[in-house]
Amino acid sequence: MKDVMKISLLILVIGIAMSGISFAAEDFTSGDHATLASLYESKAAEQQSLVSQHERMKTDSDVRRRNQSATAMKEMETHCDGIIATAKTLKKELLNFAEWHKKQVTQ
């Protein structure tokens, strides 16, 4: 649960940082916006990788065989579910911000 809280805090910090960037957007060139859009798309892909990794972990028969106790499995599932939900939320925010930067390139 501590990991979920840390990731939630990270999302909050990134959100605050992103909102601060938007106020200075008029100083960015089209190239700056294109670079940032690409960066945020790359970071979103990293989050998707994290989602995929934890979805696989939840269904991996080797993991289940090594963690045969119901308590261990429940703890792992709780961990994975928290990471998956948080990573999906962060991915969505990153893609939204990438789209915003793409729109700035065309303006």
C-alpha cells in the first residue's frame, strides 16, 4: 500500500509540475512542443509497459506456484492492482499532455 501512496504522490507532483509548464507555454517554439509531445508519449509507453508487466505477474503460473499461500497471493494482487490503476491514470495524463503539445505545434 505504501507503493501505491508513493505513486499517487508522484502523479500529484507531476500534475503540479505540468500545470506550471503550461503558464510558460508561449515561450516554447513549435520544436519545443514537438519534443515535449514525443517525451510524454515515451513516458506513457513506459507506463503501459508497467501495466503489462503487472498484469502478466498476476496471471503468471510460476509466480502463483512460488506464492502458494492465500495471504501472499492477496498481497501480490493488491500490489499489482494498485500499480496497474496508478500507471493507467498516469499514462492517460501523459497522453493528454502530449496531445496538448501537439496542438501547440499547429497553432
